Amino acid sequence: MFLNLAYITKVNVASLNGGEGSGGNVTVMKKISNANGDEFAYVSGQALRRYLKETLMQLGEKISSVDEDGNPTIEENGKYPSLNTKNDNKQKEKIYKSVCDLDLFGFMLPKGGRRWSPIKVSPLVSLLPYKGEYDYLTRKQKMEDESKKSGNIVQVEIDTLNFMRGNIMVNVSHIGNEINEYTYAVNEILNQGEKNQRLNVFLDAIKSFNGGAKQARNLEDIAPKFIIITEQKTGNPFLLNSLKVDNNGNIDIENLKESLANNTTERYTIGIDRGIFANEQEIKSSFENVVTVAQAIEQYKQS
């Protein structure tokens, strides 16, 4: 079974993912362009997975660390031994049970052993074009003569009053199970209660999703403000291209209706937060199961 979570978040003033420097005193953010040359703010999938891990840690979950060579490690009595799952069931059990991120997000170990990620994420992409706006800051320089002014003005690209869409696909049947990538044989490592707890805390992390660059002075909320969750047999993120918001803050309802009608799902739930979208009431009257975002996510927790 798969959980397909397609969502929209609202950006106020943010630079959520830094891009490659252009030289000089300009800090750019990541952007992509369409065929017409319009630029859209972009947050990479790698960054989002990092933000999810950090949110899980904030919720009290233990996650793996990384050594100086980039290999994942698990702390044991103040030490960080190398991980190896080759023909070692105790090591496998330790990896799956000790930390949540190696189970949920996959891994590749230095001495053999890897895991496909049960969780796939799309990048966040803004739904409205970047408007070329900047924030400014000053880099102070110490001077011998304090009477002389010092400091360089730095421009920072910011995305303002925009919406971003993303998608998270969860392969629920792979959580807590080792899957042989050649035979697809399943080796159950966590019991059902442990699997349910792991899925549930990940869903909590989506409700509390936070992170991004420049948060010290451009604090931003990237948690979903609109979400559609479907339970389905395949991992097709069919809702990803259906999420659209116009310049007046209206979600495109007809796109959603057509996508839901043309794809097979076991069930679906829509969550929407109050006061964000202009056609909120129309959405509530157009679909059957419409609740708040938090209530929508709660419906898919396992007991």
C-alpha cells in the first residue's frame, strides 16, 4: 500500500534553498525556468529530506549521524562504529530499530548493504513566478578608526507571497522490512506495532514540517496548508501536476476532480487550513471528505 501526499504550502518572505553563487555581493536562491523564461523558486528533494529528518529529531526520534568520510553511523555509548549489514542480522536489526531515518530514507553502507528509500519526495516548486525581489543585509568589517563607516551591502534573493507545491510518496509495506532488490523477498525486521509507530511519527513530522535556509531572519512555515492524501496500490504521484493556484489565491478545483476521477484510489482525504486560499468554501462544498490539514493526516495513522 502507498500513501500519496500532495500538498501546497504558502511562502511569505523566504529564501528556502540557496543556489550557486553568481559572484559579487549577491546571494541567490535555487530557481528553475519554464519555456517562456519565467523563473520559479525551487527547493531540492535532498534539502526537503534533510528538513524531514531534522523535524523527526525535534519530535524526539533518534537519527543517524555522518562520519568525516560521509558514512552513516549510529551512536553507541559515545562511540560511532562503522555500519555493516552483510550477513549480520544483529547489525540489520540495530540499524532498523535504533534510528528511524535509515529505515525511512534508505542508506548505502561503506562495507556493503544498502536500502531503497520507502519514502520518495518531489522538490518544492513555486506555483507563481519569481518576481525578482531582494532582501538586504550588511557584512560588517572591523576598522582601526571606528569613526569611519564600514561594511558591504549584500543582496539576498527572496521569494514573496507565493505558493509552493510538493509530493511525498510513502511505500507503507516497506517500512520496517528489508526488501531484497533482486528477488523482492521480504525480511520482516520490525513488528507491526513498531512499523505503525514509525509511520505515525513520520506523519507527525509532515504536520510539523520545518526547515530551510536563512531561517535566522527569514523564518518561514513550510508545513502543508492544503493537502490531498490518497491510499493507493501503486506509487504513481498522479496529483503532482494537478496542484495549481492562480494569482488570486484560488486552487484549481477542476484539475483535482479530473485527476481523482481518472486514477484508482482506495480512499482519499482533503485537508485545508482556514484563511489561506480564496476559494476555501468552494473546495469544502466540491468534495466529500474535507477537514483541516492536521485532521486529514491523523486519518492515515495506523493503530
